[in-house]
Amino acid sequence: MSSSVISATSGGDFISDWITFFFLLTPFFSISAFLSFSAQKTEVERKRLAVKATVAMLLIGIGLFGFGNTIFSLFGITVDSFRVGAGILLFLVALDSVRGRQLSATDTEDLSVVPLAVPIAVGPGTIGAILVMGSESATLGQMGLRLSALCGAILTLGGLYLGAHALEKYIPKDVLAVLSKLTGLFLAAFAAQLIFTGARHLLMAP
């Protein structure tokens, strides 16, 4: 296989993984949450909140992705059993998104880590999915590619946080609500795939 073909294949895998991770972060729902929580803040405070939330998501995502195998070994959990559990949790998150879960304001001074990074962007289902995808990486090259895609997806969401209030002028709230529901449908499909794949492997195991 020529280097150009390998490069094209790697590029395709990166884009596919980036899309998967990006939607796992429930971007439209996360942006709606960011707009809600930062509505009364100054421009400087909004930027600080966006940056801190992005850094928190990066640290959490990289840690989960890199130590998934260690966590599985420590608790004696198989990848397939965790895949089923993560899929169920992710499906519940998808239902919340499709149903239009209402956000409530909070008096907490720093919202960057909780609730903006966790559990809104990196919720329990997303955590499980990241652990599974990290543990499924067979080679260092594949792990590096997927990790790059994860970081790229998080940075993209962080960029959207920074420009959220500027975009709000051009995107009606009704449109954001529809996009959030579409994200929920994508998550539901991905959750179903996780559950069915894990269940099939468990049933076929000797």
C-alpha cells in the first residue's frame, strides 16, 4: 500500500473519529447550556469560562482515553460489558436531549468544570464511550489518531463556546433546540450500536 493511500485512510479515520467525539460532547445542547449560564456575565468572564471549561474537558477526556485499559483491569470489567453499560447511559442522555431537557441556573461562582464540562458536555454516557474507544485502539498509531480527534473535537467545542454569544445573534433559539434534538438522535443511534455490539460479543464469548 502506497504512502498516499495510507495517508488518505488515516485522514478518513480522523474525520470519522472527530465527528463521533464531537457529537458525543452534545455540542448544541452544550452551547445552549453555555449561553444560559453565561447570560449575565461580562465578555471577559464569558471568555474565561469558555477557556476553563475547554481545559477541563481536555484533561478529563485525555485521562479517560489513556487509562481506560487500566480501569478495566483494576475492576475486572470486560470491554464488551462496559460497552453495553455505556450504551445504556448514552441512550438515556440522548433521550434527555431529544425531549428538550430544561436547564436551570445556578449560583455557583465557577461553572466551568461542574456543570459545564461535567456532566453537560462529558456526561456519564460520554465517559463510558471514551473509555471504550480508548481501550479498542489496537496500535499506538490508532490511539494517537483517536486521541488527536478527541482533542480536536473538544477544541472545536471550546471555539464554539467562545463565539456562542456572537452566533446567538444569527441563530434563533428554536434552531438551536432543533439541532439539539438532532444531536440526541445521533447519540441514540451510536448508543444502540454500542449496546448491540457489546451484547453480540458477550453472547458469542465461550
